[in-house]
Amino acid sequence: MPVTKRANATKPARLTRCRSLAQLLAVGGHRTKGVLLEAKEVLGDFAATPLPLRQGLVELLIAEPDQRTGEPRPHLQPLRHQPLHWRAHVPRFVAALEYLLHVLGLVVDEVRDQAPGVLALPADVTRRRPQLLIPGRQKLVCAVQGAEEQFAKRSTQRLGHMAPPRVGAGELTTRTAVPDGPPQPHDRIPAGRYHPFVTTLAKIDPALQPVLPLTASVNAAGHLEVGGCDAVALAREFGTPLYVFDEADLRTKAHELLAEFRSRWPDTTVLYAGKAYIGKALARVFAEEGLGLDVVSGGELAIAMAAGFPLDRTYFHGNSKLPSELREAVGAGIGRVVVDNFTDMRLLAEVAGALGRTQAVLLRVTPDVDAHTHAKITTGVLDSKFGLPVAFGQAEEAVRQIMASPSLDLVGIHCHIGSQIFELEPYYQAVEVALEFAGAMVHKHHLDFREFSPGGGIGLQYLRDEAPPAASVYAEAITGAVRDGCRRFGLPARRLVVEPGRAMVGRAGIALYTVGSRKELPEVRTYVAVDGGMADNIRPAMYGSKYEALSAERAAAPAEETVTVVGKYCESGDYLIRDARLPRMREGEVLAIPAAGAYCLAMASNYNGALRPPVVFVRDGKARLVRRRETYQDLLATEVD
């Protein structure tokens, strides 16, 4: 039966008949995505605020009209089958679900009378704790106290953690709740184990959300929460400075990039550029997600090997590889070595020959393309220490020499034009130059072209008003350029290798500091000093990099002043953020700087005898220390006299 449409955005119409969830979802003319969009319309900013779940979300049946009859029909869309990792869909699905609960609050009696087998509700409806039972391979039971009153008033006030209402005999016989970790087929939770989803009393500034970790929210205490863990509690337990990584964010980004590229170019390998930050725990996460790894030193290779990372999916880059590093890499069975120059090529040929191996290699060429990024992270121009230029014939000579070597197997061409790239045109230009060169080598020297790598450089959002293109846009641009280039220059469509770094880990990481001294210079500047600085994040001093910040203890508090956040080290250039808009920070308060997952820990130092900070991974309300803080004994461990 058709259902009545809503008259306006604040008063959903009553249902005259509801025999399935599909019909319920058709209220107000909802159609698949429409239910999500209309939920946002009803709830406004409230719905736009992500609501991470402590234990995750399972499946949701949404309505899709039958094109012949116009009647809603159930269409199962499990979150785990979406393009992104399942946690990325939590906010919009929860917003839609909360709207449905509101509808239920208004039509509870009719729903019970007309569809008792679909929707199970407690007998005492005056308690206003409607429960929605979604049919399907999995069931989701959501309990929200005061749903009718809250949403009828369109309140932005949020509810704290709550246990579900007791269900009397005969009221709700199946209680399937949210399992730990990503949903699996036919997951069932024993009776008595129920994990309600998390709502909060306040919300983070929506403009900050894109730079915060995926699961960031505000808990009932007003504290910043990441991965279901209170950031203030983490700071108290592990001390500051502290780097916290949201594991859900890491896995989501890995899944997203793989999906976006492979949907356009099936034979794609995504390598994580370990120079952004590498540790055993991170390497294991990305290995589990099916990524490859790009290392640039023997040290990074040692970490990968200690983590058990598959070396056949590992590529060794670098412009001045040591003979000892090459021996370690080739001897361990490295997948690819990227040859950067003639010395590199000669040393590798000698090492591989001595070990009786034939090493697969890529040749790095310089396309002479400006990526329009910071000069210190631009690598594709002619005046660069990286790669062999196409322009002077050096790259062609390298192809000839590698193909003549019995211990080297040239499988393809690599180029990399820089980091933190927001424009797409440089990719088009670089791919065109590199593939034109590859095509010439195929026809002139009979190169067996099996692989092409246009590098990485995908941008990361650090500031609220500086968003890079979406991953799908990068994927479309790069694969489109490669497809066009292969067609133009007569190349076979072989393996594509992309190498994102900061885009993989940057947003997932957040740095926590404790506020120390405060210095106010009237009409000049106010300095707020923290217990870290350039020893754990040298990017502002080195590149002039900019960040956002917020109080971890008052995450939703409005800004009250403009300050400069500085470190504790003996350099005037030791600052983290100039002109940060913050509430008035108090001594001892925990300050959070988001988008700190890339090139902070990787470039950390012991300047002024600083102890490098610990690293904590958070997931589903649990925190695990993956790297401890250094000690004074660590500082002295290498001293021999």
C-alpha cells in the first residue's frame, strides 16, 4: 500500500499501513539515497555530524522502488560491500536510522497493530524507547531514550551512552547486536551482550571534521574521542606528546584507494610510501588490507621484514642506495628495486650478480614537470636529484644498459613528480612524457613493458578550507591519463602501480600535547607553549606547514582567541601553529592537532635530548601501545665512551 508523504520537514506523516521496513523507508517519498538526504534535511547540522559507533554497525535494508509497479522493494546493501571501508558509512546511516526512530515514535501504535512481525516494541510505550528490528541476514536493534521528544523538537542535544531497555517475555525474542570489528556474515551475539551506538552531548565544528580522524566525535564529558577512546584519558595514561592513530581510518583509506583504482584499472597495485611513517603495527595493518610497500632505506626495509610484510609486494626506492642495503634487499627477495641513476644501476647489477639473482627493476625517469607544490617536495622537475632525465638521453642510455645486464630485468618505468599535489594537470603531463618515452623504448629497444608507476603525491587536507580532490578524482585522472597514453603510444595495458603516502595515514593520526606556559604581548601576540614541538613535528619549521587545533578537553567549545602554539625547544622557529583560533587554553589542558599522521614521527629527532613520543592505535574503544616513549637509557644506548 502507498504511504502518506510528509507535509513538511519537521512533522513526519503518520503511516496508515506498514508491513515491511521497505514501506517504512518510503515515507515522504524516500528513494534509496533520498532517505539519507531527507534525514539530513530534517536534522540539519545535527545529522551532518558523524556519529561513530563504539562497536560498529551491521547491515541496513533500504528501499528501492520496483520500476514496474512503483512499490518499494527491499534491497540489501551491506556496509562491507560499499566502495569504502564499512566505518566510513556510519555517519549517514546513523542519521537515517535516527530519523526512522523518530518516525517510529510518532506511529508506534499503528506499526505495532499493523506489522507486529516486522517491528518489535516494548509493551510500555510511554517509556519512549522504541526499538527498530531490521529484517535481513543480520538484525540491528537500536535503543534511543526519548527519541520522540528529541526529534520532534529537532533538538541538537545529544544523548549519552545508555543500555537498552529490558525486554519482557514475548516482546523481543531476537537480540542481535553489533559485533566487534567489521561485520561478518551471520554474526550473532549471545543474549546479554549488547553494544548500543554512541551519541554525544555536543558536536565538533563540522568544518574541522575532514581533518580529524574518521571516528572522531565528542563524548558525554565533552572530550574528543577517537576510535571510541577518550583522548584526554589517553593523554593521562600514556603521557604527552602522544601520537594516536585511528585504525578504522587507516583501513578505510586503504580500502578506498584500492577500490577506486581497481574499479578503473583492475591490475593496480597500491604501495604505501613508508617514508611518511612506518612502524611494525602500521605495516601489518596495510599488509592485511592488501597493500604493497615502498621503502627508501635499509632501516625501513628492516621494519617491514620485522613486521612480516610480504617482500614480493615491497619496492625499494632511493637516489643513493648503499651496497649493504642492496645486498639486504636482494638477498631477502625484494619485489622491485627502482633504479634512480647509473651508480645505482651498477651497484645493483654487481650485488644481484654476486648473489646469483636476476632482480626485477623499474627505471625512474624525470619528466620535467612542475607539480606546483612546495619547492622542497617537488621531485619531477629537470633540476632534481631524483631520476634520470628524458630530455638529455640519459634515461634511454640507462634502458640500454639495464637490458644488457644479465642480472637485471627491466619490467617498466617509474616517475614521481612530488608530494601534496592538489592539481591534476601535472599528472596528465608526467604520464604523457613517461609513456611516450616507454613507447619509444618498446619500439626502439624492444623493452618488454609490463609495469608503469606514475608515483604518488596525492594531497591531504590539513586545513578546514583547503580540501584536495577526492580519491575517486585522483584515480579517474591517473587511470584516464595512463589509458590514453597507452593507446596513443602503442603500449599494452599492463600493471599500474601507485604510491600514496601522506594521504594514507595523515588524517588517521592526531597529536596530543599538554599546555604549559602562556605569554601575552598586548597588541602583538599571545604564545601558548606545549610539551612538544619541532622535535616531534618539524614540518612547520621546515616547510611553513599549517595545521588546525582544538582542545581535547573541550572539543566543541567555540574559539575565544587567536594564539601562536609553540614548542619547548631552543629555536625561535620552534612553532606548531601560527594564529590558531582556540578557546582560552589553560595550563595542563590537552591540546589536539589533527592530520598529524604523516611526516611528523618519520622526521622526529632527539633535538635538545628530546625523547621521541609513543604511538597508540585505537579501535572499537580499545587502545594499544605500539611504540613506547623513548627513555634516557635509549639516548645513551649508542654511547660507547
